[in-house]
Amino acid sequence: MASSRLRVAVIGAGSAGLCSARHILSRPLAFDLPVVFEATSQVGGTWVYMEEPENVENTHSSMYRDLKTNLPKEVMEFPDFSFNPSLPSFIHHSEVLKYLEEYTDKFSIRPCIKFNTCVVSVYPVPGNQERASWWVVSTTHGEEVVEKFDAVMVCVGHYSHPYIPDIEGMKDFQGQVLHSHFYRFPEVFSSRSVVLLGSGPSGVDIAMELSAHAKHVILSHRGPPLNWSPPENVSMAPPVIRAAHDGLIFENGIKVEADTLIFCTGYKYHYPFFLPRTGISNGQVMERKDVLDWGFLDGEDIENPDQGKGHLPPLYKRLIHARYPTLGFIGACKIVIPFPLVHCQAQFFLEVLEGKCPLPPTEQMLSESRKELVEHRRAGLPLKYLHRLGEKQWEYAQSLADTASFQPLAPVLAKLYEATREFRNSNPLMYRKLNFTILDREDFEMRTDLKDE
Ligand code: FAD
């Protein structure tokens, strides 16, 4: 007799894919063993450091050599698996990779992973969209395999395809140009004048690393003035708006000579396996374009969300495809605590698949996701920020837990996250000296040795 258990494909073995597999494995009555497709030979995704990055297609991770986490381990960890308590709160990236490897073994995920296997195509089996099953095409060392699944969890991350803004005259600039995705260590910039465009976590961190080696570092950004004193050879400037062969011009008209421009301008969503692929019949191509289509109605007041650039489909609750609810996107949110949040999203999605958490009608899910996009666009924000949550993440995580009836995140996480954010904004050079201990679900203790530095 055919099994009535659901067969789920998980794409990616980074933290989101591992967490999805862990929760599938914990529900053996409802789900078959998951199949986790991982393009590389290792688990860990972003946390696998690659010393010599290649081109975009072959460089998944943007970890740099000396990166330490920008969140304390007490906030980062999955609620059901702790970091080694003897580690400090802010840890080197290699400790996070070790932690994810331990998580993989603790929950017996490794046997479910197909390593060196890249998913190249995903498309729905024609029929009922609400309960669609999926064809997943993958390649292992050039050999192509097609498999059918009842559901797919897309866990491919969103820090691998650099976003680079158009800057007038860029092709004339004679200096070195790179994206922070390819930055690894500061020594190679010794005695150079470097401009970094963007003051997010990577921009600030890399500026601080460079300051010990470069001649001069300019942090060019649109945000409010920074409320901390940078090292002497670091200065601030408004955004770069033009390039000339010998330098860069800022929005205030000032031009500087520069040897290097580093774009710290973030990343695009990238789901190439939903794009039409040669060799697929016309009917299937139509179905697959449909997966990325937001379904805007004639006359709706919104420009096309430009699937070509972002490939971002309409998501209900920022994780379930509004038209194909058997397709989940785990970990698409930004400015969040990634591990605990995917822990919530994975559980929510599996409850839905099991039929324990009913969804609204398709039209309602589509219209809610469209409304979100319209409001976002009207606020003048780019598509890549659509799922930026920040302080909204707590209410979001709580609503997932309430709707699908699982243990919500401990309130102390929000408090600790906000405390870290405040310290980081006021003292990006020192905040990693702090150490925290969680006392209970509501409270934490903080120790500081800031005076030592
Ligand atoms: P990823 O880790 O990117 O994993 C995706 C996996 O999918 C990869 O293994 C990839 O090989 C695989 N894959 C992709 N496409 C395919 C395909 N077609 N077929 C098969 N496999 C595929 N978070 C924190 O909590 N604390 C921090 O301090 C922190 N610092 C960060 C610093 C940097 C520089 C960056 C870029 C991110 C940082 N993050 C931090 C966020 C970090 O990205 C998340 O913590 C988390 O690792 C994301 O996991 P993921 O599984 O969603 O994606």
C-alpha cells in the first residue's frame, strides 16, 4: 500500500534547511524522511568560509576571515539546541559552523542530505494548485535526476547574489571595484584609499577592519550621522553618485581620489530554479512562470515587481507561496534573529502541510501579499527589503506560534536583541566585548569588560 506520509524536498543545508529537516524528522507519522539537496559538499551554507572566492555562481558564502557574530550566541541559537556555554557571547564564524555540524548530527540529519547536488529546476505537477506536488530536477556531478515531492521547502539563503546599484560613469573608474561578498581580509588593502558604499553591519565592520591597514577609509552612506567616533583614518561621506576615471563623486559634489570601491549594498533574492529552462515543454514553462507571478490585476496601482531582478514570489506570512501553499520559503526575512525565526517558520509550514493549521482562501492570501508589496513600494523601498522585519519580528514570530500552536520564542530574546542593537549602534568597536547570561524566559544578565580595551 502506498504511504500516506508526505515526501518533502528541502533545498539547501544551511541553518534553514537543517532546521526544516530536523522538524520533518520529528514528525515520522506525517512525513517520510526528507530529501535535503545541498549544492556543496558541506552543511552550514553562509558559515562555510571560502578563503579564495571565485565568481558569483561558485561563491555562496560572504564570510570574511576574522568575522565574529554580530548577535550574541544566546540570541542566535536554536531554542532546542544550545551553543557550548563556555564560549563568549560573540564568537568567531568557525564556532557557528561547528555548532551547525553538531546540530546536524544531534538530530540525525546527515543521512538525509544529498551533497554536491544542485537543484536546477522546480515546477508544479499540473493540477490542483492548492495541493500541488512538485517535480524537482537536480544534478550531481553532471548527472540529472527528476523526483516528485508532495511539498518543497526553499532554504537557499539570500546573501549570495550581490546587489550593485547603477552608478553613472562606473565603467570609467580605474580603481579596483568589488562587492563585500568577495572581501576576505584587510591586509591586501594596505596603504590604499578605500571607499565603502553602505553602512549596514558589513560596511561598518569592514571599515573597522580596513582602518588598521588602509591609508584612508571613507564610509559613504545615506543614513543619519553615526553617533560614535571612528578611528582617525576613517571618515564619513554621503552616497557615491558618480564615478570618474580617477575618483568618486559624492552626493554633496565633493570628489575624492580612491584606489578601491567596495559595495556594501546588500543582496538580491535569487531563485533561479523557478525560471523557465530550455528543454521543458511549453505547458510546463507556463506553469513555472506562474510560480513567480504576483497575480496583479489589470488596473492595480503598482509597477511590475520586476521578477527578473528579484525572483521573489508572493508570500503569505512571508513564507508560504500564496498560490501554491505546498511551497515554503524558510528564512527569507531580513534584520531578524535567523535561527530562532526559521525554527518558528519551519514548524508553521509543517503544521499547514499536516492540515492542522488551515489557511485562508487563495484569493485572500494573494491579496494580502499584494497589499504588503504595494505599501512597501509606496514607501519608496526596494524589493530586496520587502521582508525586512526588525522590530516587527517579535509580533510575527508570536503570531506564527499562536496560529500553529507551538511554543513561542522566549521574551528575553527580544530584550537581549534590542540591548545588543543599542550597544552596537553606539559602540561598534567594543560591543563584542559584552557577555550575556540568560537567567530565565524573561530576563538576562550582562557582564562587560569594556574598560580593558
Ligand atoms: P545559507 O546559510 O545561505 O544556506 C543556503 C544553502 O543552500 C547553502 O548551503 C547553499 O549551498 C545551498 N543552496 C543554494 N542553492 C542551492 C541549490 N539550487 N541546490 C542545492 N543547494 C543550494 N546571522 C546571525 O544569526 N548572526 C550573525 O552574526 C550573522 N552574521 C552574518 C554575517 C554575514 C557576512 C552574512 C552574509 C550573514 C550573517 N548572518 C548572521 C545571517 C546568516 O545568513 C544566517 O544566520 C543563516 O546562516 C542563513 O541560513 P540559510 O540556511 O537561510 O542560508
